[in-house]
Amino acid sequence: MNIALIGLGTMGCGMAGRLVEAGFGVDGFDTSPEARSHARDRGAVVHRTLEATLAAASAPRIAWLMLPAGETTRAVIATVLASAGPGDLVVDGGNSHFQDAAAHAELAEARGAKFADVGVSGGKWGWKHGYGLMVGADPDAYRCLSPMLDALAADGGHRRVGGPGAGHLVKALHNGVQYGILQAYAEGYALLRAHPEVDALAALEAWQSGSSIRSWLLEQILAAVESDPALEDVDPVVPDSGMGRWTSEEAIRLGVPAPVLGAALHARFRSRSDGAAERLLRASRTQIGGQR
């Protein structure tokens, strides 16, 4: 099976490597020469244009996009679907808004093709450990994708969560939950640092070693604190991808209380307000300086 993989950034390149290792042929495209070079090193056949990439993939084609959400993804999907034929499958693996999926599925159906949206979690470590994949597709499209999903996912790490749109909805809610978890860890760590008699690094190690709040996210936090105890290289201004906003919007639309997720999103907004980042950084360094 040959796959056209469009978007060879950190996650796209890692996915290309896992697919090649599993025996798939990968024809890849990215506008960045550096990204193309990295994917070539992982075994993908790279092309300089989108058109050449699509032409190289054997029919029926699977075209998987790993692109920035928004107009870029919408434009490339339109281009891919314009040349799609019966049996082709177009997959949006980026962080697109889940409401975009219906229009893409309709365009695909008009061409005799299918569309799937896949929420991809795992970040830059997914190439090594496998990804968590949340698939929005009809059952036939999911069956078609399953061998590829098996190669990409962590053990048991892919599920069909509903029809087109469901994958990106579940991923948006996933990111909203992640905001809340990270905010809780941040507040807990701030309290640890506020006590000079407490070894904050040892406390994190204890939390991660069998406690009920151990997690992969805490593992990454622990690694960051081990390499940079004062967190000098950590930017106190925290961006948001938009998915936390979509989560809060859905909670409001459905009337589902989600105060923790909303508060975590607003904490990110606050970090970007005038003077907030500098105040947080000064307070952080004062607290750290008082520790043993």
C-alpha cells in the first residue's frame, strides 16, 4: 500500500518513519526542504510538489494530511479531492475544527471517494512510542485504514469514535482536558516551590513513582525540571492551539458544566495579558531562589 503523506513536520516525519518501518510505501511532500530531507532520511520518497506526490501514489490512493489547521488544510483538501477518484481516501490528521469535516466528506462523496478525520496525539515522541488515534470515518473507511493505523498507533491506540467529524471533536475535547491536567500540575508545582523546606524535584519523582496522579504528562514535566530546575528556559507565556476554545464553546453550546477546562483556558489567556508574564516569571524565580 502506497500512501501520500502531505506535511512532513515533526509529527508527519515521525509518522512517515513508522509507516516505512512497517512496510508501507510513503510518497511525501512538504514545502520545507529541511522537512523533505528529514523524511527522506526516514525512508520516504519525497517530492517537490503536491501534484507530483499525488501522481506517484498508486490508485486507489490514501492521501493523509498533517498540516496546520485552517485555510491551509482546507485549500489542500480541495486540491486533493479535485483529483480524487472512486476508492480514494483522504484523511485529515491535523487539528482542524470538527465542523469542517462535513463539507469535506460531502466533497469526497461527490467524487466517489471517502473522507476521514483523525485526531492524532503523541507529539514528537509518537514516532517512538506510537500515537493515539481518534478516527472519525464510516466503517468501510476505517477498515481500509486499519492496517495503516496499526502501524502508526501505540498498542491498541486507535479507535473509530464515530462518523466524519467525530475524530476531530474527540481530539479537541482531549486537548481541553489536557489543558486542565497541565494547569493542575502547574498549580501543584507552584505550591511545592513556595515551601523552601520541600525538595520539589524529589516531590515530583514521588508523584510519578506509583502515585495516583502519575502520568505521561508528569513524566515530561519531571524531565523538564531535572534539566532546568529554575525553569529559566520555560516561556511563561502559554499559547493555545484553539482546541481548548472549541472545547469550551461546545460545553457552552450543550450546557455541560466544565469549569476546570474553562479556567485552564483562561489561565493561558492571562499569561499573555500585559505584564502578566513578567510578574509570573519574577515570582517563580523568587520562589525557586528560596529553595534548598
